[in-house]
Amino acid sequence: METKTHGTNVSDEESVTSEYLTFTLGSEEYAIDILKVQEIRGYEPPTLIANAPPFIKGVINLRGIIVPIVDLRIKFQLGKVEYTPFTVVIILNVAGRVIGVVVDSVSDVISLSSGQIRAAPDFSGTFDTKYIVGLASVEARMLIITDIERLMTSADMELIDRNVD
């Protein structure tokens, strides 16, 4: 369905807006659906878990819930990882699980219409784009819109049990 606005056709799809939490990893800025975010906390070293993959830093006790902590900077191989006063943990609620992700810093919450999000370019297998919804330009910033639930529930994250019936 299209609506006429001042001589321009605007489809209903382009006018749908969603809110995204933006954060930085290295020199890139990412955005995730705000509805997946439970809370944002300062970084505290988690309790280490033996034989966990390097990107799983350990677990924390969050009001009685044991929460695995994933450092996305290590997962995405972003070079030297430093823990600064700006380093935060975004507590996510995805696929019925509570998971924490470590990021360099949280920027803000922004509203984007689906018309502002462009498809990610095809990198012909050199870069995995299956977790990228698209790219959006906001002022001078380029945001990588990430499907955080798909990323956190993927087999290579080793966070969600895959039960075969």
C-alpha cells in the first residue's frame, strides 16, 4: 500500500520505524534492536569457565540468573582488546536466554525507518554478512545494523543448546 505525501510515493514499509541501541566495537559503530536489550552494565570481570571458547569471558550472577558473557571484540577478531571505564556489558534477552555482550562503548538510542536501512554489500565469501541486517547512514555515521538474536543463537557462538528431536 502506498501513501501520497507532497507528490512523492512513500510505501508503508519505508515509514515503519524501529529503535536501535548503537555501540562501538573497535572503529566501527553497530546498532541492535532495542527490544532485545534488557539492561546496560559497567564491565566487571566475570567468573571464568574452564574450556570455554576465548570469546566467552565467563559468567556473572545477575540477580540470581547465571549469565554468559561474550566479548564481541574477541569474537569478531578486532585486534587488541582493552577494558576501559567506557567498556560496557549489554544484557540481552534473546531466544529465551539472558546473555551479556562486551562492547567498547554504548552511544545512544536512535530511530530508523526501514527505508533508511540499505542492504549490506555482498563481500563474495570473504566476510560473513549473515548477521548483518543492513547499513544505515545517520548524519556522518555509518551504522552496521546487526541481527543480534541470529548472532547469539548461531551454532558457532556455542551458547544455545541444539536439541535434535
